[in-house]
Amino acid sequence: MRIRSISAVAAGLVVLAGCGGSVDPVETTLQEAALIRYVNAVSDTSALDFRFVDGSIEGSPQYANVPFRTFTAYQRARAGARNIRVFTNPVAYANDINVATQQHIDTTFTFEPNARYTIISYGFARATAAPRHRLVIIRDDLPTALTPTQVGVRTIHLAAGVGNVDVYVRTSETPAAIAGAPAAANVAPLAATAWLNLAPRPVGPLLYRWDITAPGSTVPIPLAVNTGLPGVVGTTAANPLAGFQVGRSLVTVLIVPPSVVGSRAPQTAAFLSATALFLPDLALDRTEP
């Protein structure tokens, strides 16, 4: 007991000595970094974990328990060659160590400083299905010349197994017969369309609607969700949020597949058809004082 008491006093002295040190502010400089976000578009397995495993703590966002059809916000990642792995998240399996170590992806990618990237888990986890799960990394080179009367939008085809599609963008949420030319024709899986400039929609319930068809067809491929992301107009009390009702917004629309029936992916009605996800791409100019 005596030895423990002396040790405790000694420890206290060390703490007190530390408290007597300099309290001057320390200036830190953020290193140049890339901005990354992660999308889970794998339709036949449970939630995934995305990790940097190259020993760097700073600038290494870890995305845990990301379900199918979910995406993350942009975060800073240290630029340079980075080792990335994707695992099965073990929560749904009672944190079984054998599941926690199931590795889907092990790859290295070089991120450029000050660049933006969308990192997508794409394909199928099952060995019997094609294409197999892999990471698709898209550099997000965003338009810079938008005016307050424009909204920039692109569409990325991530619906593995659907084949090429025509993409229609319409100014009504009401289903209607397909007519006219598509906004983008014969879009292949993993392809991104060119950026399209749209007029901001009026504040209210009506947004832009996405429809997809087989190339040259006028029969829509069902989408469980095909409209969304209104955004919020900025005021002097709150900053704007990007969306179709806010000028100068940039939006990426992801077409993702239905869940594979009988797999660990969600099996509710909304997951039995392909769908569209709407991702805000840019933080708009501040409007609050």
C-alpha cells in the first residue's frame, strides 16, 4: 500500500508539473488534402466498412456500417498513395470476428491534393455473380461557371445488371408517357453523363423527375425513388443547402440497382426496384452575417 501511495503522489507531481508549462497558443497548419465520399452500391450483401489501412491517423476518415444505397458526406483525406480496404460490417452478425475480418477490397489509389472524389463500392459480393464487387473512384471535377439561375446536374449509372440506359429528366414529379429526346442516351454502367444546366425549380413540392429506359425505348424501368433534394434557399439567418430549388447548386444523381432477392441487402418493397440517389456536391456561398 505504501508503494502505491508514493506512486500516486509521484504521478500527481508529474501532472502538476505539466500544468505549469507554457499556455501560449500553438499554430497548426492543415496539410493539403483530397475530399472523399463513399457510396455503397453493392446489392447482395449487408453493410460495409471502408477504411484506410496504411498507418496514417490524420486525414484517414473511416466509414463504418454503411448500408446498401447509403452515401457519406465529403471528408478530408491525406493526399498521396493510400491503401484502402473494404470489409463486411459485423454488427448484424453479433460482431463475429470471422465476419469482421471478411475483406472485400484491398487496393491502393493515389489521391491528388485539393481534388474531390466519389468512391463507390460497385457490383456483387457473391462469387457467382458478375461484375464482382470492386471500388470505382470518380474524380469530381465540378463546374465553376454556374449562375444563380442554373443548377448543375449529372447522372452516374451504378445499376449493375441493368445494362445501358437512356436518361430522361422532366420538370414534373407526375408519371407520364416518355416522349422527346433523352437528356443522355445509351449510358453504359459506370458511365457519368455530362453536366446538364437546369433552371432552379420554384419553392414548393414540384422537383425534377428522373426516368430511365432501355436505349431507344419509351417504357420506363421502374425506379422506387426518382425525385428529391429540394435544397434550402439561404437567408440572413441560415446558409443555403444545395438542391434543385437553389441556384448555383450542383447535384449528382446515382442510379442504383434493386436488392438481390434472398440476400443480406434490405428486402423491403422500396428495395425491390432500382432507385435514384441525390447527392449534393457543393457547399454554397454563405448568406448569414
